[in-house]
Amino acid sequence: MQADDLAFDKRHIWHPYASMTHPLPTYPVVSADGYELILRDGRRLVDGMSSWWAAIHGYNHPVINQAIKHQISRMSHVMFGGITHPPAIELCRRLVTLMPSGLECVFLADSGSVAVEVAIKMALQYWQASGHPRYEFLALRHGYHGDTCGAMAVCDPDNSMHSIYQGYLPSNRFIEAPKRSFREAWKPGDETSLSALFSDYHQKIAAVIMEPIVQGAGGMRFYHPEYLRIARALCDRYGILLIADEIATGFGRTGEWLACHHANITPDILCLGKALTGGTMTLSATLTIRRVAETISNSAVGCFMHGPTFMANPLACAAANASLSLLEDESWRQRVENIASQLSRELSPLINHPMVSDVRVLGAIGVVEIKQTVNIAQLQHWFVEHGVWIRPFGHLIYLIPPYIISSKALTILIDAISASLDEPENFFVS
Ligand code: PMP
């Protein structure tokens, strides 16, 4: 990197959810290895974020690297219209085998948001093909499904970017977020507002879309599996499609292979992304049941109307195949369990800190909810100075480390969070 690179970055390059005039600082990472990010000046940061849920095996994994190198020497990309190729066939074969049975038709796309767009379009085309077009989706408050327009329209309208695009986005129906948390006792009646919405609007609703069990960007909330089971049962009763957005939760993050497994349910449409390639490349998959695929395909339109240029990119498929092969021996399960128990042991006591309103752990996810809003720039800087990469937002400081993190490194992350709470300048006074 050159001396003026950061100045150029600041002046010319958008970062996620960033201002061009008052950007938050960015930190130059020149390489990454295992659970560490290496800064330009040589400092190594312990990674608590897995690059937003994605790098589950850590960085620079030799098996994934080798698979990509092998594939690049054959072909990096070829169009998928009228052509197929071994990495895509292998990947879809794996996904059909590894995902809940019945989800047997796979659409590969570029990113999580596009997987959600594809799911929405599948549901719309399904109803159109059935001769009863429906245009509304039922989604949860505090839900988050991506940043493209269709996806934004099923995000919480108040607690997301949805509101600033109002007037342009289609309007959908929202239901209060599940109240009962993952470990609370379920009380009959907790589902009343959900069932009421179904009974009032079932003739209009094309599909229900949910992040199963963990509502991520909308607040890192863990809700009760019974809610999901009831949602599934209501969808069955009224013949409505259930879309599970497992883009963040898939591939073991919550302690189960899919978050849906906590409730033992199978959705009609499943969205995967992020960790699909072990966080090395952008790729997503939307899987559906044959009834949906056949209804769409046997319609007057005769096809599913979507086809991205980089659909089934062979390099990304090769990376995904390597990542899935690393998950095959199920050692992820023990790793995630170890992370979960260490988080429960070492992070949970922070509940006694006067700055903290809640601490929750599920699988390899640890969340500390703060009573005040985090000063992101300040706290981020503080974390980097203390050798860790943790990216807080709102009232939340959370950890979603790579599954391969050592227990010593996880303690470094937890200790950093703990110490940061005693530095008031890291937080806005509420
Ligand atoms: N759904 C969920 C649950 C997500 O967490 C995200 C990413 N934050 C997305 C969809 C969108 O994925 P992407 O950023 O790859 O478009």
C-alpha cells in the first residue's frame, strides 16, 4: 500500500453504510490468516466478526485456496445460460443432500440480498402460475433480509433503511417480533398476533419470510423455536409459502446445521449465502421444493425469470465445495459447542456490569447489549488499539468468531469487550 492510499480511500471509495463527507475511519488490512487480520503496519488483530458471519473456517484456508487455484487453471467463469459445469453440479448435489429433504431445486446467485430477491420472485411467480396472484409478504419486525429493493421491503420498516425509501418500495405486512426469547418458557398465547394476521390476511399473503431463530442486523435477537414451528403450521394450514432466510445462520453458526433445525421444520424456500463459500467469495443459493419449481415452470410463462451474469460462478462454486467438504466431518459442531460454552462462561458475567442491559449466547454468537449507544468510531479505534477486530452497532457489541478460533484468542476478544465497558468515551451518554 502507498502512503496516500488511505487519503484516496477516504475521498473516493464508499464503504458499507458510509458517508462520503464524514466517513468513519477505515483500517488497512493487507492479509488475513486463521483467526487474525494483519494490518499494514504489521499489527495482528484477533477477528471476532468472521467478516460478517462468513469466514467460518478462518482466513487463508489451504483447502479452499487449493480448490480455487485448481479451478482457476481450468476456467474462472463461463455463462450459465445453456451451459453447465462440474463445480456447479457438485455444489448443487451437495446442497440437495445436505439441506432438509424436499428442498431439491437450487438457484445459484451472487449475494445474500439477491438470494432473497430470488425467493420473493419465486413466491410471486408461484402464485401467478397458480392463477391467484398475490403480492404481499408477511415479515417480522426487527427482521433484516438485505439491501436490494425487494429485500428492503421485507426488512423492518422502522428499524432499517426501509423508511427512507418509502414511496418506492412495495408495502408488505409486518408483525411484531417474537417476544419469547430462545431459552424462556413458551407460553400458550405467545402466537396470538401471528395467528390473527394469518386468519385476517391469508388470502393476500404470498409468503412469510423470517430469519429463523436469530434476528441479526435488526438487533441480534434470539427467539423461541416454538414460534417457528407455529409459523410453519400456520403456513401449512393456509397454504402459504414459508421462506427461511438462513443467510447469516446457516452452516452451524447457531449450534445446529441450520437454525430451522432448532424447531425441526423445513421451509418451502431456503436462502443461503455468507458462509456458503467459507467467506472467500460472493455466492448465494435459493433452494425450493419441487411443487414450487414445477408450478412456476408449468405456467404460461414457462420459466423462472431470473438469470444473473455471474450465476454459478465456477470459482465461487469450487470454494463452496471446498468449504462444505471441510464441514463434512462435523467437527464444526464441537468447535461451535466449545465457543458457546466459553462465551457462556466468560462473556455472560458481563451482565453484572452497570453499562450492560443483556448478554446472550447461542452457538458461536455472543451478544452484549449496552444501555447506551455505542460510539462506533471511538470504540472501533479502541478495539484496534487493543488488538481485536469487533464491529459494534447501535447498542450492541457482539462476537461471531471463526469456528477455528483458539480458546485463548476468544478470551482476548471477551476481555477486550469487558475492558472497553470501563472507558466511558467509547459510548454516547444516553
Ligand atoms: N439476509 C440476512 C439475514 C443477512 O444477515 C444478510 C447480510 N447481512 C443478507 C440477507 C444480505 O446478504 P448480502 O449482504 O450478501 O447481500
